Amino acid sequence: MEIYQRVSQGLDGAEPAVNRILEGASHVVGRCKEAAGDAEQAEGCKGRQIQKLKEFATLNNLWIDFSCLPIIYIDKGGENEVFYDGHSSVIKLNNFEYAGDDLTNFFIRIFAHNEVFSNVPYALIGFAENSIHEFCAVLTQPDVQAEREATVEEIIRYMESLGFVTDYPDEFHNDKYVIFDAVPNNVLYGKDGNLYFIDTQIRLR
């Protein structure tokens, strides 16, 4: 599937082809963890999960070569290299750094983000290597037309409206999730007056 078709489909939360990539990759990672058993060293488990995802990418023709794509580099952080496709999508190469020693944490976070922040969902469209040749998931999000960053007060008010309890100015929980790093530079105030949580961290409570 051509990348711009994948990006376009990724913006439609009901698109089955893109959803199947996320669900299939999550299943591969979970199955690898189950097969490892309690005796498996955590770091070894992550290495095996990455190897299985590479095999999954090859089997399903999900490798994306960024060297030949007319995309615009935006920024680089601890886990993401970020690009703009020139149309309507932000593309992130995520190196799984914040997943720790188990890639199931990454998939929990993506599914949880899409559940809680459905106005700016992630779609997994394939896999690639970043600029330092790390294996990465290729994620897309809608490009938000932002007026400014959200304020701390706006973030707290919004999260509490969703039923979350404020633990710290940038950390919240409900009975299911803990959401943290919800700081102003990770939350945009859209021109439509809505808040868009583009890059928070989420884990199970």
C-alpha cells in the first residue's frame, strides 16, 4: 500500500486496513511475551519482540523507505522523529524508547490514547528505520490547526471533564489509566476551540 494511501486511511478511525496493522502488531508482541514465560529476561523479551515485528513487517510488506519521500522534517525528541507530509498529517518514527523493556507498553499507550483522545488519534501505518538506524513504528496523527498551546488550567479542566482526577498539574488518573506529561507543549488549543493531546504518556493504573 502506498504511504499516502496509508496516511489518508490512518486519519479515518474506522479504516479496517490500518486498524489491522495496529491490532496485528499488538498481537505479535503479546504472543511473543506469553511464549517467553516468567523466566525470560526483560531485555531479551524486548529484543525478541522487535525481531518478531521485523518479521511481521516483512511478511506484510509494511516497511517504509523514508529516504525517497517528499516529507518535511519537524523535530526530534526522546522517542520520536517527527515529519509533516505536506498535506494533513504528522508522521512520527517512534523508536519504542519509552516502552521500557516490554513493547506491550507501547501498544497499551496507543490504544489508550485513541480511546481517551479520539479527536487526534494515532494510526500505525508501517515500520522503518530512523536517522540512526533504530527500528521504529511509523505513526500518523492529524495535523492540528492550532491557535496556541493549551494552558495548565485548560488542561486540568478538560481532564476533569473526562472524569480524571488531578494528581499533579501534568498527571491524571481514572480507574483505568494514568496519564502524565500532559504539559502545555504536548497539548494544543485548536482554532476550533478544542484541546488536542498530541504527545502524552499513558499507562494502565
